[in-house]
Amino acid sequence: MSTTTKNMLKSWLNVFVSALITAVLVIFTSNNGTIPMDGELWLGALISAVVAVLPVIKNYFDKSDARYGKVAEPSL
């Protein structure tokens, strides 16, 4: 696996964990302090995964992002 791919996966994982913790806290507080074991928790995890991909995609297409973005070609 290339370094670029590893960096993208690390970035996604960081955002995913943050979004998942936020989703669990919102679900926890909206259910009077209980975590439901039905589809609501899984839906929160799925939405967190989707939300976590968005910044990685944005950074990939950002030409000024040298981490793993599409680097702009120098102008002559």
C-alpha cells in the first residue's frame, strides 16, 4: 500500500472516529441516557462513515493540499 493511500485511510479513520463518537453521544442523549440496540445505532454509524469520507474527498481534489491532493502543475 502506498504512503498516499495510507495517509488517506488514516485521515478517514480520524474523522470517522470523531463522527462516530458524536453520533453515539447524540443518540445516547436523545434516548434518555440509554443506547438503543436497534437500527438507530447502526444508522448513526453508517452516517458517520459517509460523513468521514467527505473531507478526504475534498482534500483529494484540492490542488493546494500537498498531503495527498492532486498537486497543481507549475505554470510557465
